[in-house]
Amino acid sequence: MKELKIYQIRSLAFGKAIIKRLHVLLILTAFLSGMTGCKKFVEVNAPTTQLASVSVFGSDGTATAAQVAIYTAMANESFQMSWSCGLLSDELTNYSTDQLALQYYTNSMQALTNPGPWNNAYNYIYQANAIIEGLQNNGRITPAVAAQLIGESKFIRAFWYFYLVNLYGDVPLVLTTDYTVNKSISRTSQALVYSQIIADLKDAQDKLNANYVDISDIATTTERVRPTKAAAVALLARVNLYTKKYDAAELYASQVIDNKALYALCTNLSSVAGANYVFEKNSTEAIWQLATPVPSDYFTTDGEHFILAFAPSTTGANSATISQQLLVSFEPGDQRFAQWVGTYAEAPPSTVSYPFPYKYQSHDVGVTTDDPTAATEYVMMLRLAEQYLIRAEARAQQGKIPEAIADLNAIRNRAGLANYSGAMDQATVLAAIMHERQVELFAEWGHRWFDLIRTGNANSVMGVATPLKGGTWSTDGHQLLFPIPQSERLNDPNLSQNRGY
């Protein structure tokens, strides 16, 4: 678990309110030992599974706590994905001398020392599988609660398989907690994994509440920290875009965009402009967010580790800045540059300054708090602006150029830019949409890295960027995928390695 150690991310813990209400800390600690102890997925043993089945799924409260615990553990993943993929692509400049950071930055990942998010992702999938299994035909759980939790778990399983297939290619498709099967499973084709992702998301769409629910799984809340039908639909839109099913991508994105009762683009980009800014907790742009577990002295790991209060570190956190390639991509007058790019300037007589991602605007708040309501920002998992860009791209791919430009302009206008005025041919409009994705979604969940790969632009961009970062780019394509962790291959004789590693 080297990545977590490098950045000194705080220990995962349950919120005190949840613990006091449910009184199941010891049970859930055992249930989650595969995560907090950094155990390999294939090492999750039978007794832990039996404990989860017998004890955790005996009541609505304990079953819900098991589900919420997944989100508690996931709260740190946003920064890890944004940082690693930002270094891999042309988004970030690295100042760290740590070997893992250098592997990402020079596009020279190593199977022996770079597991990527593999272990964590499969632990989340294991927990989701355990919940799905534990709630099947379970007469002790209220039916509406069971449906909601199964929907959430299928959504989580789909969410992590999406990242696994985009980072590693073919991956084991694990749909059970049976460790005797999982320990020797082979890789499944991307196409079949995507089919499972879509099936899970459609089932989640059917089961999830249309409104945000609280710890009861039934009562509605203003807290947007649990997946809803819209979250499943939003991820379906992205998955269909990636798999080139453009009519479906347009349809699903429209369903989210047209839900005006819950979602609207924020007119404010930052906290400076006022309330309801994009990354504020429960903003109208948030489709799904996660709260950082308390006790904590920061609100999001993204803000804690991207915001610079000093010169970039050569070790540990706060060691990356925005790259020159990204800086020059912003058009004059773009308010995203003004409000989402922060700068740390060294004291005179030095004239050196360091630009950093400033979407999350709360750094270390200075005081450790146990109050879960104290946060002003939550980690953004899915947001509405991406849906506009998904629909724009899907429409352009179908030849619906005026409609695509209308969606593009919705994002441009919000950023203070004039309507698109370029050529109207499909290729030029698609290029404009990709540019808009670059400056809208930077330092968020690896969007830039995935966009370069799925559009076939990685060689042209990284062939220039990687040498500038001190690395060598190969056109054989092996650097587009993470290596399968060698430790996992030693545990599973049927697990093959990606080409080039």
C-alpha cells in the first residue's frame, strides 16, 4: 500500500454518529480487515465472509453500516487517481523524488513496485459482493432497505470495474466472495467486463432511490453522499460513451441533465464567488459526492494534497504542480484559469511561482474535528458538467452538430467564454469538445489520461510530453495500461501480465 503511505493519508474510521447508533464497530472492523490491513484480495478468508453473513446482515442498521463503510474507505481515492493519472498524462509536473511518483511521471511503471489501485479496487468489489450475497433472500432486512443496498453495491462494483478495465485492460471478473474460486481466477476480456458493468448499472438504476437517502436508506436528505438512480444513469452515460454507443450515451446524459429539480450547473466556480460553487458540499452540480471521515483536520484529500502553502515538496504530499501544457491550454478570459488554478509565489527577491489545482479550496483547516457537518467541501465523484460534455461528444459523433455545440456552449458560457465560433465540421467540433474536457475536468479522476487513450491521441500527445518529463514514450502501446501487480501474479498462477512488463 505504498501510495497511501507516501501521502500519509489518515487512518480510515467511521463517523462517531454512525458508530454510536449502530454499535457494530468490532463486527465491521473484522469485516473490513481486508481493506484496512491492506490484505490482498485473494487472501480474504472464509471466516471473515462467514462473520459478515451471519452478523453484519442481521439487521437494517448493520447492513447499512457495512455499505457506508465502503464510502468511508473510498474517500481518499479521488486524489490518488487524479494524482497518478495526472502525472501519467500531460496535466501535472512532478517535484517528488519518490520512486513511485517518478514511475508515473516518466511513464515507466514497474510490475514489482507499482500496484496502482488494484488492491483497493478489488477490496471494494469484494465488500460489494459480500453485501449483494448477504442480502439475497434475507428475511431479516426490510425489502426496501435491501433493494437500496443491493443497488448501491452493484453501482460500486460497476464503478470500480470501470476504472480497472481502463487502467489494466482485461481483468478478473469477480462476482462472488468464494475465495476458493477467486484465488485462481484468470482475466476476463474488457468487452465482457463492460457488459457486466452495464448490467450492474441497469440493475442499480432500477433499485436505487431517485432521491438522496440518509442512514435509514428510506428517508430523504440534502446530503449527496449516497448513490441515486441519477448516479447510475450518469455512469451509464460515461460507459456508453467509452464503448462508442453514442445514441445510448446521449440518452442517459439527457436523463440526468433534464432532472432540473435536482441538478443545475453552478454559476459560481469557487468559494470566492459565493454559495453553491461547484465543489461545495451538496452543490447543485454534484450528482454524487463523498465526505471525508472524521476525525480529520482537512475536508478533502484533494485539497489537502494539491493546494500549495509552500514550495512543492520533494517527498510526500504537495509535490505536484499544474504542467505548462495545461496552463497554456486555457483561453484568455477563462474563469476556470482564474478560479481553479492557484499559485504559490516564493518570497521576494525570488520571482518563482508554482501553479496548482485549486478546484477544492479548503486546505488543512488547522483543527482536528469530530463534527461531520463542519466540512464545506466534499469529494466530487460525479458531476453535471461531465454529462454536458458526454452528450456534446455523443451528439457530435452522431452528426448532430448544432445540438453538440449547444452543450459545448453551456460549459463555455459558465466559464465566462463566448459561444464556440469555429468550423462546423465533425472533426473540428470533436476537437473543441476534447479541449473543453481538458480544461473543465483537469485533476479529476484521471479524465485527461483516459481521454487521450480512448480517442487514440495518446501517442501524439505523450510522444512530446514524456521526453519533457524525463522519460521515453514507446508507440507499442504498453504504457497505456498499468502492469498487473507481480505480487498478485505470484498468488494467482492464472493471472497473465500486460504486454511490455
